[in-house]
Amino acid sequence: MKLLAFVLLTIALILEASLTTIPFVFLSLLCLLVVSRGNWLFIFAFAFGLILDLVTFKTLGISSAFLVVFLFLVLLYQSKFEIATNAFVFFASFLVSFAYLWLLGYNDNIILQAVASSIIALLLFKLVQKLKFKIYG
Amino acid sequence: MQRRNFVSYFLIFLVLSLIVFGSAKIGLLKPIDSLGKGILAPIQALTYGVFEKITSLGSNSQLETLRAENLALTQKLSNQNKLIEDNKALRDQFQTQNPKSAGLIEADVVGAPMFIPGISVPEVLILDRGESDGIKVGLAVVYQNNLIGKVVGASAFSSSVMLITNSASSFTAKTMATQSQGVIKGQGGGGMILDNVVLSDNLQKQDTVLTKGDVDTEGSGFPPDLVVGKISAVSKNASDLFQKADVKSLIDFSKLSKVFVVVSN
């Protein structure tokens, strides 16, 4: 699962750094967390957050802190409620994409971008579930 | 047990992230930051090139040759246009009295993060000049005598500029005709307001707004009398403490390709 996470996050990082402003790294982390629920994802969140800051000219550590807090909130929520559902992935990705874009000073079309992020998150969630089932059974 | 486990992971990595963030903010990680950017820039360029190659797979070779020729010609034309534009920008800047051209460093705009043409407007510009060229955080960026923004980040070979329309931007200003003083606040999305103007002052539509000047002893800050924009609407209510006005910059930030950093006044 860690190898799958590494590959998926690397692809997400490349996409986010080269092509688009949609927060692919965060969406991938959400899907991986919902499927695996592993604490090791904190290490990935920290490391990939740092690289993301480097390639997108942000202050080092800001994305890491955001991603780590986000993982913590999802894990807190999963101790009370079920998180491996389409509804959770959709709403969580919408809310956090909105907060992420707003915090980074992005002012236009935040809602549209957040909706696009939610749809991508849903597709990623299905993909990660299938990959996990195929690779790890 | 598992809950305590993830709380400890969270705390460890949150503290680590905050330490990194704090160190980066005060400039302790500048060498690592520059080194990391230096290593990752070619990888980023390579992946971007790969994406371009992937999109061109399966296309007709003759068409590709024509496309390549077209591209080469367009590039020549673009280079020529750029030379003409650069020449004009430099000529205009040298003719400008304030700020003096001797204290300026010219820089090319190489990026505008989160700017999507037709959907959003630029809030931040990335310049191809950095600390090795004498750029430092806090310096004003101009085009002719128009204020563009302020340097908010600088690595060895590049820097980022927060535009005056950015919602985090705020500085003191005055109007040209009536000498009313106030604070210019960026509104995001390309807008600005002149706020905190006392009710007894007279704000006029179409009046030019200039910087009041807030240069500190290290040379950082905005020099006085740079053009911020023109007043497009005035909002004055007798019940309010202050009056305010909408201000529009004379510069289209999305079309800037060359700007000048004010290193000394």
C-alpha cells in the first residue's frame, strides 16, 4: 500500500506542479487515507507537502502543516463515523479544497474549482479502491 | 490505542511542519530552498516536456513537420516582438523621471501562479531576478511610474511579487488633486479601494491616486508619488467614520512581460 501511495502521490505532485492548480496531492492523500487509514500517511503528507511548496514557490512547511492537520481531522472523524463512502469523499474534498484555495489567496472561482476537485476525488477514490483490491486482494 | 497512535503522529509532524515553516519565514532555510528549487526545476521542466510529447503522440508526421516549421517561425516572430517590446519598455522607463532609472533592475515576468486567462486575474508575479541580482523582500516593483507591487519572496535566481490588487496588499496613499490621504487596500480580482479617508476631505472621480511613500532605512517599501491608479467611484455616507473610493490601476497586470524593481531611490 505504501508503494501505491508513493506512486500515486508522485503522479499527483507532477500534475499539480506542471499542469493545474487543482490540489491533486491533497485529493490523493484523502483517497489513500479513506482506503488504508494508515498513520504512515502523515510521513507522506509531510514530505510531499515540502516538495509541493518547493515547486509552487510557497513558504516551506505551509502545505505540510495543512495536509497533516487535514489527515488528523479525517482520522478524528473516522473514529465516530464511517468515512469510506462517496458522500464523505465528496464533501470532505469540497470543503478542504475550498479552504486550501482560500488560504492560499486564490480568489476567483473557488467554488467551481472545489466542485471539480470533489468530482476528481470521487474518481480517484474508486481507482484507489480498485487498485488496492487488485494488488493486495 | 489506535487513536493515541495517530494523535502522536499528528503532533510530531505538525510540530515538524511548523518548525520548517517558521525557519523558512525567517530565512534560515534559504540555502535548502534554493538548492531544492535548483534540483526540482529541471525535473519540473522535463515532466512538462513529457506531457507535451504525450499529447503529440499519434499525430501525422508531415503535419508535425509543418507544425514545427510554423512554431520556429512563430518563435522568430515572437522573439522579434519581444525585442521590440523590451526596447519600448526600456525606452519608456529611461524617459520616466520617477523612479530614476539608475536605481532600477529590469526583470522579466516568468510566471503568474493561479492565473487563468479569462477566469482569474494575476495576484502574484514570478520574476527571473533574485537575490543574486540585488533583489530583496520589501522592494517596490514598477512599470514606468506606475506601482505594480512589492517583492514578497526572493530566492537566489527568482523572486515573487505581490500585486497591489492582492487582497493581502495595503499601503498609504494620497490623491493628486485634493491631497486626501488614505489607505489603499487590495480587494483581489483586480480591484482596490482607497479607505480611511476622513469625511472632510474631498475625493473626486477620475482623480489620480499616488503612493504617499513608506520607504524604511533599509530602502524597502514604496517610494512617494508612484501612480497607483484612478478613482472610479466614491462612496461617502454622513453616518460613516470614513469615506472610501474604488481605485482602478492604469496597468493591465495580465499583459505585463517586463517590470522594474526599485533598488534605490
